[in-house]
Amino acid sequence: MGVPWAAIAIREMSSLSPNSNWLTGTLPATRGCGRCFDVVCAFAGLLLLGPLLLLIALLILLFDGRPVLFRQERVGRRGKPFLVWKFRTMRTQAPGSKGPLITAACDPRITKLGRWLRRLKLDELPQLYNVLRGQMSVIGPRPEVKKYVHLEDPSWRLVLSVRPGLTDLATLAYVDEEETLAVYEDPEVEYRETILPRKLALNVQYLRLRSRHTDLRLVVLTILYVLHLRRRGQDWIDKFLPMEQLT
């Protein structure tokens, strides 16, 4: 990809000690917005977005039928599994059938309504409930399925020392991930071997440098991206993570 932060972050990952204590974390003293911030944001979000959530639920019922919600097991803080909630955006499958865990923009399983919801990231809104329950934070590394998580890896132990989040720097860097994967013959291989390591590296760097200020900046950036008020791309990451702090 040729971006400076990627090379520096991946280099830093290789220096992490295999014996680091992922249960307590190896993060610096600076921390992001706390649990109180998460609860207030989740409660306010569910309250203010209630009519929109109801409208989306009704549209799914009308065009795609039941179920309205989709849940999937993800790996949370300290490696503890939990169920993440989303609005259903794919066609229901026959009992016992399983599709790929990675979704590209061209995936035939996505419904017409689901494609629109995914483009605007509205399918993620039910995760405000996960935040309210304390399983997730507003800002934090996006939770992965167990298949892609390696608990013996020091980088994963560091990332799993915090609650997963609704949004993070890596998510914004790869906001067009599904479109990117659509051009590959095997999207899952591309995700596992290229995109995921870079997202993991970016998460490690962000957690080392995070503060309340950077968390609030990510909240604003996420809103701008969702509303398509900011140009897509990754060049802005160099400004968000100053190179002198990474070296």
C-alpha cells in the first residue's frame, strides 16, 4: 500500500514481547473516553435514533421478512466471546448451510435493502445495545470472529486488553473494505493475509497513543464518513498518527 504508518506499525508489532500480560494490558497511562462516556452515548443514541431503528426494522420486515436482527459470536475483551447484534442485511440461509465469514460488496447474499444499510453503516446501530451492556465501547478495535483471532499473538493480546468498539481508526482507514475485497477472486484470503494484519497493526499503534482527545476526534470523523462529508482514503492517517510519535 506504500503508506508510512503501515510499515512503522507492523515493525512495532514485531517488537511486542510474547510474555506481555494481555489480561491487564500493556497500554500507556493515557486512556480514551471511559465507561461513563460509553453509557451516555449508547443511551442517548438509542433514545434519539429510536424512530430510525424502528423504521429500519419495519423496512426489513416489509421487504425481507424475519428475522430483523442478526447476531454473531465475536471475541471481546480478554478473549471472552459475546454476541454482537446487527440489522440483518443478508438473505436467510437453509438450515445447516454456512457461507463465508468475509463479505465483499458483490456478495450475492446481500439483499437490496441490506446493501443500502451496509453502505451507510446503519446495520451496525443495534450494537449500541452491546455498548450499553458493557460488551463494547464507542471507540475501540472492531471485534473479530474467533477464526481470525490468535490469542497467542502479543498484538492480539494487546488489542484484546480493551473493549471492542463501534468504530476505530482501522475501520475508518478501511471504510471501503467491502468494495476493495470485491475485486479479488478470494476475498477471504486477501482479508486474512493483507487487510487484517494492517488493521491489527493500526489498532496496536492507536492504543499506544490514544487519549480522550483522539477518541473524540474519531467520533467526529466517523460521523463525517457515515454522512459522506469527508473524502475517502488513508492519507489523513499520517496526520492523525504523527510519524515522530511512532518512531
